[in-house]
Amino acid sequence: MPPRRLNTIDLPGAEGSIVLYDWSRPGKYSARNIENLVREDALGNTVWSAKLPQEGPADFFTDVRLEGDKLIAFTWSCWIVSVDI
């Protein structure tokens, strides 16, 4: 079963979408961190996966939103990440 999408943000101009996948489903992610925030092209292929620190507690993304031309993402360990898109 493919991972469940928790949130999908379509990007303007049919450039694809930002997808937040369910972190609670096993199988797709590494044991260290759950890199569950990805950008997909219009065909659903992964363009990039947001990386998490390799030190400190294990972590994963819990929420994401688009604010203007910035992607704002939140992690379980209370970090807020801003990404230009």
C-alpha cells in the first residue's frame, strides 16, 4: 500500500506539487528520520525530498503550507523550515 498523503499543495503553472506523506506508516522511510516532505513533478516523480538533521532526536515533518513564494514546514521536534520554491 502506498503511503497516505496528509497534505498536497499544487504549485502554480502545473509545475507539480509539494506532498506531505503520513509519517506513521512504516516501510518507505529510514529508521533515523522520516523524510516525508517531497516535491513531485506533474507526473508524480520525486524532484526532491526535504532532508532532516542527522544528529539529535529522530524527526519528521508534521505540517506544511505555502506563504507567497515560500514553503513553510514544521517538524515533530518543533523546528520551522522555510524553503524558497
